[in-house]
Amino acid sequence: MKIALEELGEKELKPLYEDESKLVFGSIFTDRMFTMHYANKEWNESRIERYRSFNLDPSSCVFHYSQEIFEGLKAYAAEDGRILLFRPDQNAKRMNRSAERLVMPTIPEEDIIQAITELVLAEKRWLPKQPGTSLYIRPTMIATEAFLGVHPSSEYIFYIIISPVGAYYKGGFKPIKLYVEDIFVRSNIGGVGDVKTGGNYAASLMAGHKAQQKGFSQVLWLDGRERKYVEEVGAMNMFFVYGNKLVTPMLTGSILPGITRASVLELAKYLGLETEERLISIDEVIEGINSGTITEAFGSGTAAVISPVGSLYYKEKDYFINNEQVGPVTQRLYDKLVNIQYGREKDPFGWVREIGRY
Ligand code: PLP
Ligand code: COI
């Protein structure tokens, strides 16, 4: 794919953030973005151009029926000057799975990866270097046909924006408090919970907002049918540690198959831990916390990395895990994953892709 590059003069560049250690998640964006347009059954006009607003018809499909998908991955600065992407092939694959589910056009995986790579390299002056910081990359596809009938759009924009980020949760690598939601649900089997589409997040807002007002970081969702089985967190998959065993909800069709989740499962096996993917009821979790068989819990996600979970609030009661401290298994998995992502340790899995130098 040939990507046109808009050169920006020194004076046209945005001022860079001043302090890397103050970066939060997703609030500032780099100078340029990637865009590509779909019409007449073809992708065309791929370019890296100045970050700017879109001019869209108010009747565009995306505004009314949420025909939208997105991805999230990161570029990391290794201490030796390499710029690394973590498993971009997996994001490209999931993007296309999401596209198929929402009846949107797919994009050759290598084109998605090329667009990400060229954009990151064009914007590398924004790459923060401190531990815990990275460039968060957000590939997105929106339906732009101007038409109010409910049918798949015939026109789309695929674009990629980049945000220099620090930790997703305000507290950094500290145990978070989760609210177990037993009224609202995020998704159901047969729905779109297993793909990355904006509607899932819209559906989650009310519960998430209420939980935040009560002082919780996020919601832990239960299954849509019985409110019995643990599914996932707002922006993370969930893991429970039983001594040397890691248990995570199996992918039933309503959970997002996280790339970090898959990586944690592989890492755990590599480190000699036992792993299980199965149904886990909230009753089992509460019982396990009370009896001490659940020794740790954490969530996994691109933005959140590995986030220890210190407590669950369920039916008007708090349940504390590992005295709200980071446990040894969580710490070990976090260290290993982060060391691989930042190129500090050899990557035995071939996950990390060097795309250039800063
Ligand atoms: N579950 C949800 C709902 C998410 O939004 C995310 C974030 O991407 C994840 C899980 C974790 O997925 P991944 O590890 O691919 O980032
Ligand atoms: C990610 O981790 O990439 C996500 O998409 C989470 C996001 C909803 C903040």
C-alpha cells in the first residue's frame, strides 16, 4: 500500500507535553493521523495527514446506528533506542473480525500493520521514554454513508490516531476496587460483546458511571442471562489466582478475547503456573475470597496492562483480596509482560516487533 505523507513545518507542530510523568490516558493526540476511505467497494486515498476534525454528514450511519469498530495497541520505547509494537498482528486480526461482525469491509492485515508502523514512525517525536509510558494507538473504522435506513453503510473511513499515555488508572500499579454489577449487563451471547465496537462501551456507561460515583474504578460484569458468572471488567479481562493456578472466564461469546489475556495465559504457562479457562460463578469467587483459596485477582488489557484488583463490592458488601496488596503472582506476571513489551527481556514468544528507532 502506498501511503502519502503530509509534511508539517516546524511551526505547524503542536507543543509537545512538558512532563512525561504527568501523562494520563488518552487526552492528547499527536500532530498527524492516518486516514483511508472506502467507497465503490474499494479502500483508497491512504494518507498520513494533519490531525484534524472530520466533516461528516449529520445523517452518517455511524451517528445513528453505531456502525463503528476500533482497536487499541501500544508502541513502546526500549532503552536501547528501538521502537516496539506488541502483537500488532493480533489487533489487525481482531479488527477484521469486528469488521465482519458489523458488516464492515475488512482491510488486509499487512496494510493495517503498515499504516500503524508508518504513522508511529512519522510521529515518533511524541514517543515517551519513561517506564509505564507509551504511545497508545487507536485504529478506528466508522460508517459514513449519509442515509437513515438501517443497512450496512457503503462508505467508511478507517483512521488511526495516537495518544502519548501514562497509566490508565489514576493510582498507577495499585490495587483497584471493582463494583460487581448484578442489574445491568454489558452484553449477551449472540450479541457483539466479543468484538470491539463502540456500542458495547455506550451500553456500559450507566453502570460504570454509577460505580465511579460510589468510588469504584470500574464495573465487573456478570453474564447477561443469569447474572451468575463473572465475565470481564469495563476495559479488561479478569483473572483469579488460586495459589499457583490462574483461572480466567472462558470465552463464551459475550466477552472480548483480549490480546493481553491470551498473552497472560501463555506467559503463565511459560512461568510454570497452571491455567484454566472456564465458567467462574460470582458465588465461587466470593467463597474463594472468604476462604482464602483465591489469593489474588487482577485484570488485563492493553490500556490497563495488568492491574491488581484489591476488592470486589457485591450485594452491599466489600470483599478484600490479599489485604488490598499486590500479590506475588500478579507482580511476577506484570514484570515479565512489561519487560517483554519494553524490550528489557528477551521475548521468547515472538510477540514484539521492532519497527524502527527513536
Ligand atoms: N475487555 C474489554 C471490554 C476491553 O475494552 C479491553 C481492552 O481492549 C479488554 C478486555 C482487553 O483487551 P486487550 O488485552 O486486547 O487490550
Ligand atoms: C484498550 O485497552 O485498548 C481499550 O480499548 C480499553 C479502552 C476502552 C480504554
